[in-house]
Amino acid sequence: SSGINAEYGQHYFKRINLSTVMAKFITVNSFAEYLKAAESCKNSCSLVFALFTGSITETGKSWCPDCSKADPVIEKAAKELPQGACLITTYIDRPTWKNPDNEFRKSDLKLKSVPTIIKLGTERRLVEGECSKLSLVEMLFEED
């Protein structure tokens, strides 16, 4: 009888739009990819968050110590994101970030540090050490 249930489950999921059931997670590795993701999320998500964090090195950890601390905290809080929300994670490599003329710093984002989480369409953001405080991240992720 478990075969019938599994089959029923699959049919059931085909009928409902999964994008409205849970948050959407997108990972990108460049400014251009971030812009594309932000544009598509604007149309399909009720809330859009952008996380800018240091890329992962061969060691399996980020080159940015604050990012290594914040990443597991953000991951935990993201599990509670409301349905219809979208989290775009942009990994920035060290050479790109260290260049004072990089697009992340120069654009409307006006990034000053990584990690930074921004609630797009608002002034709300968390930077550096704030991103590793679970209560602050959860507050940012909650619907207004």
C-alpha cells in the first residue's frame, strides 16, 4: 500500500504550485547573476532577501571569518522563512571583494562588508557580526 501513497503524493505535488508552498533558495557567484536572480524573484516572490557572503575555499570554509560564523546561523533561520519568500545567496571571491571598485560596492547595494543580508525593497539590512546573531536574522526574515 505504500506504493499507492507515494504515487498519490507525487500527483498531489504536481497540482499545487510548489513555489508558493515554501521559500525559494537561489545561489549565484557574480554580480550579473545576482541582478538576474533579483529581477526574477521580484516577480515570483512576496519577500526577497539577498545574502552576500565570502565564497568557499578549498578548505571547505569561507575566506571571510565573519561569513564562516554567520553561514550556519543564516541557514538555520532560513528554514523558517515564510512561504513565498526568496533568499538569494551571492558568493563573492576574495579578489573581487578586495577590489575597492567592485560592482557590489559601487552599485545601489552599497555593500561595505560581507556578510550582509538585505531585505530587498527596504532599508533593512544586517552586516558582519549581526549576521551571526540568530535572533536578529530571524527578526529580519519575519514578515512585516
